[in-house]
Amino acid sequence: MNLLSDFGQAITIDLNNTLIDGSPNPNYGKACVVSDQFANNSYVSDRESMRATLFGEFRFEDVLAKGTLSKILGRHVFTGLLSQDDVDIETRSWFRYALWPTSLPRASRTSRI
């Protein structure tokens, strides 16, 4: 049962009567706080953005004589956008403590036949 949060920490009772090396556990039966692999993570993000906007106006009256044709073709506005976005994200998750069966003392290993 998790009493602190939903990130993997829990308050529990130490039920290991011996330590990994086989010696008696002085904390047997005492309260302890433990965490799992989901509580050990990091997230780093780095963002960079660059934008440039250009615009221009073209009036046909400026290049044609004033008249019916220049009124029909009229005035035009052009807009351009150049944009670049870079995102670097680093996410890491890890076990705070991990033991492999080969790292345990020989007396503590279990074998199956």
C-alpha cells in the first residue's frame, strides 16, 4: 500500500530477518520507507525557436496606367513565414538498488530442481 503518493514510495514494515550477507537484520520489524523503479526518473528538455515574417504589397496602379485594368487587377498583399523549432528531450528511469542472483551470498540463493 502506498501512503505517500502515487510515484512509488511506500511506508511498510521491514520483514527481512536477515541481511543480504546472511547476518541478522537490526531493523527487522521496524517501519521503513521504500521506493520502486517508477519513482526514480528524470526529465530534461531544451527548446529553441526562430521565426521570421516577411510581407509585401503589390499595387498594379504602380506599374500600369490608372484605368480599368489596374482596378480589376487591384492590390495584393503577400506574407511569408520562416520558422524553425528544435526540441531535445532526455528522459531517464532507473532502479535505485538492484541485485542479481549472482551477487547474493551462496547461502541466500535458492535453487530449483
